[in-house]
Amino acid sequence: MKRVLIVGAGKGGSAILKILHATQTMKVVAIVDTNSSAPGLVAAEKWDIPIGRSWKNWIDENIDIIIEATGNEFVLEALLQRRNRRTVIIPGTVAYIISELFDEKQELLEEIELQMLNQELILNNIRDGMIVVDTNGFITFVNKSAEKIINTSKQRLLEGEHIEKVIYRTRLTEVLKNRRKEINQKLTLENGKQIIATRIPIIRSDNSLLGAFAVFKDITEVVHLAEENTDLKEIKTMLEAIIHSSDEAISVVDEQGLGLMINPAYTKITGLAASDVIGKPATTDISEGESVHMRVLQTRRPIRGVLMKVGPNKKEVYVNVAPVIVDGKLKGSVGVLHDISEVQSLTNELKRARQIIRNLEAKYTFTDIIGTSPEMKIALEQAKVGARTPATVLLRGESGTGKELFAHAIHNESDRKHYKFIRVNCAAIAETILESELFGYEEGAFSGAKRGGKKGFFEEANNGSIFLDEIGELSLHMQAKLLRVLQENEIVRVGGTTPITIDVRVIAATNVNLEKAIMAKTFREDLYYRLNRLPIFIPSLKDRLSDLPLLAKHIITKINQDYGRDVQHISEQAITHLNYYHWPGNIRELENVIGRAMIYMGIQEKAIQQSHLPHLENQERKPSFSPVLQTSSPSLQQAMEEYERNYIAQVYEQNDYNKTKTAKSLQISIRNLYYKMEKHQIAKPDLQ
């Protein structure tokens, strides 16, 4: 059982307390608030839950979850600093949302109770007996007619009695198991009465089982039913009332496919009134697609999840249709329509909620990295492997390829995801202050130093991850400092002498050729080997143009949210035009191009056409290698490297510039191929 501490007993804290008090999986250890008259404290006293004015009295106890319901960011920050490593902190914004949802739930429950009361009044006044059971077979509802037929008091039936103890040889339990309805089945009760029962499972629209119900009548009343049609009219009226009160759009047709009944929800979705549908063919409401009613009438089998467009406004829906079969004879079919726009709206809301949550820490996961090309799949597989280990990761690739996305995703996939993710751009911080920013400083270390000193980025990231972007821009002095951190897992603040032990996962990134930098004496070789434990080469856009349509779709969705636009897609001609560009700025440049196109589009335009795209300089780059060896007299090392470069380039061309096939032909790993291609500056020629 999880132990919970609630900080704040106002509206949000009070709502959360009520929810947790009703659950069996969580125990409220205490609720605290500086206001002694807060509603949450009053409720806690009633339920014998400890209360107090300061959360510090409970913070050191075995607390699993702390819910900060004050909405005060300073309280939240204090809790984050004081909590132990395994305690989860839920911020006040979540508490506020839960409070609002709880109020909505109460209003909805009151409305449902009123509806249930009305339904109970209706069901208690029909002459057929009715019993409803839950998924375990326990009785949850009995009407007056059933009480009379079974000759057992309603009070006894609703005291948790199982249906098998009430009705001998009942088949309601079988209906619960096989989820199949049984129509007009004879049964003899223990009191000698003969009944005819119809048993039907209660199944939600998501196919989950709620229970089952049986409607039955004493056979002795069948004669009276033949003489008077009163009960049938009542049942028909009740069914029509149920259909018309449903929020699901429902249409019913007869065995010929002619409309029999629709409800208001159907009219709301399709825009068609009863006069437009009743007595008309089932195809009347269809704008695009095939009539599912007619298919069901032909096959006598239910059909689910068919997409189509209905009504004059071509509303996009998905449809579930089932046949109506009575005594083996087809009598018609019933269809339920679901508005796809509502599903899409809920999906978008979920995406926005996830984005808000991700902004609190590392923003991206592997699902945010778009790409299905072999090169990108290899990089993703390597990154996922790296995320499961504590090894240092070195992300390599051109500027704009998405190295920071990979860093976020690796952190979020690792066991450090609940701790901080610190991002540092080594090229953006002046050399004079970089050391103090990375490692912190002691009080009085230099003029202007804060009183009490300051933690550095490495200390802030303790138990989490630190992302060092542009690692190739570090000076040799800072490289030596960083090497010590990686080797010893400890730092020394500027102006200090005492080492501070840290546990930080380092993710580094660079677009610099580190091997050349080592030869030029601008990058330490020992640091290179320390960082290069798990190198991941992220392919440039020109090497994975097959991903361009997916990337364009993702960027359009993102810019729609940022700019409030409603662009739906990009045309094939525009994609083809983009494929002929060499993309020196990679994904960042693609986002810029699509963003500029969307800005200058008309408000009513839904598709990006080639004419919307800005002018692109499609200059074909010359191959960076020569097929002929140098005629001068190079050194043996130079000659071997020249031959290696030419040979790799030729095999690369023979394999249609596919890196995976090239590595296989050369019988080397794809990682080794990336290294050699970067070393020799071998690239795919740009198309025009």
C-alpha cells in the first residue's frame, strides 16, 4: 500500500483526500495546511487522519508519494529538495485539475443517479420480470415483476445474493462467459412456475463486459399477451426512449434495408432528419463509402470499425453494424456511428497534455524521433541500447540532424529519467566562466562570487544526466578537467580543495571530426577514448531522404499548433521538389523551409504545394574523391588512405549509395563505415 502525504488542505487537497480515502491501494499518512480551518483538515479529523501545520514533521517518514496541493512554487521546490530519492512529488497544478475533475464527477454522478431513478421507475412498471447481474453473477437490480414471479423479496435479492442461489439452473452465468444473448428460452423455477426468459450480456462500446440481464415472463400470461398488446407497446416505447436518450448515433433498418428509426445523436452527426431517412434506402445517408447495413443484411454477420463519410457535410465517422435476427429470421440491422473528429480532438488533447508534462523535464522520447530509413533505424537501435546502460554516449552528426532529441530520448529511456536532465552548450558559454558553470565555485573564489558558493551543472545533474553539446569546442584546459570527472566520478569546485563525488551519466555531442582534431592537437586523445565508449552516428537528411514525407508531416503538425494553422498535408510534387535539394542544414533547415511556406499560404489552403516553397539553391556538389591515384610521390600512409577512400566511394556508388549494403559488401560494421566516410569526407552526390 502506497503511503501518501498531502500538502495543502484547500479545495484541491480536500478533493484529493476524498478520492484517496475511498481507495484501498493508498493510505493518507497526514494532511497539512497552515490554515487550521481548511476544509481538508476538517474532513481529515472526521476520518481520524493525522493533520498538522508543517510538512517537515512527516517528510522523513516512509513516504511514497507527496501531493503538493498549495499551488505555491516555493513549497514545491522545498519538497523537491527535501524528499528522498524514491518519493514521487505531484505538483499543485495536477491537484487543481483533480479538484476540477472531482467536481465534474460529482455533478455527473448526480445526473446519472437522476437518470437511473427515472429508468428504475420505468422498469418497475413493466409487466416483464427483469434481473440484472454484475460480471461475477451477483444481483444488482430486480424489478417488481421479477420479485413477484420468483416469489422472493427484493430486499433479500439485493443483499449480495448470487443468481445461482436464486434461480436454479439459471443460464445468466453462461451468458456472462460466452457473451452471447439467448432469446425466449424456457425455464422452470423452483416454485413450479414456467417462464420464458431472454438473457443478454451488457457490453460497453469498447467491448468490455459490464454484466448481463434477463427479461422473463410467466407463461400463464402469454394468453393475456395474445389478447392485449399493452405490454408490447410499453416495451417498444421504452426501447425507443432508450435509443433516443443515447449519446451514440443509432440507425435501424428493416430486412430490405429501408430506414426504420434514428435518434437525435444521429441527426446531430449526419445533419439528416427522420424525414430524410425513414422509409428510404440505407445508402441515403452515405456521402463516400459502401453501405454497411446492406453488407450486414447480405452476410448476416456484424461488421465493426468501417470508415465512411455521411450526410451533406461529409462527416467522417466509423461505423459498427449488427444484424437483428429473430427465430432464425433476419429482421433488419442496427448501426452505431462514432464521430472521428471527437476521437481526434481527444487525441490532440492527450498530445498537448503529454507535451506539458514533458516540458517539466527532458522533452522528447524515442517516439518523437521520426524516421524509418535503415540508417535511422540503426542509430535508434544503438541509442536504445545505450539508454539501458550507464556508459558515456557520444552523439555524432552534422548540425541540425537532431542530436539533442537523441540525448533527451536516451535520458527518458534510462533508469535516471526521474532525475534532472541538464543541457550545456559548451560553445555558448565563455571560456572564462565555463569552469565555474560546470563545476561550481566556493565562496570568495573570485570577485563577484555568490555568498555560500554555487553548485555547478555536474552537481545539479547528480543521479541524472548531463548533455554536453558541442564538446569539440572545449579548450584543452577544460578537456583535462572533464577527463578527470569522467575518470574519477568527482569534481572540485573553483576555489575549493575537497573533491565532491557525483553520479552523473554524460551524453556528449559534436559535429566536429574528432579524429582530425586529435591529429591537429586540438582535442585530447585520452578524452576521445573516454567519450567514445558508445558512439552513435546520426545520419544527415540527405542520407535518409526516404524519411522526408514523414518528417514533413510531423513538422506540419507542430507548426499548426505553434501558428494556429490548419494545414493538412504536403503535395507529392512538393515532396519530389524537396528530394532534389542537398539539405546542408538538415532537419533544422527543413523545418525552416516548411514553416516559411506555411506562413505565406492562404488561410483556407490546406495543402503545401511546390509553389508555396521558397527558392532552394540546388547546387550539385562534386565528389570529394578522385578515382585516380595521385601522380606525385606520396607517403605510404597517404597512398593507403587515398586507395581506401577511392575504394569505399566506388563500392558506395555500386550499392546505390545505401550505407547498410555498402558496409555489408566491404565486410565491416556500419559504425566503422560511418567513421571512415566521415574521415575521408565521402558523401552521396546531390541530385538536381
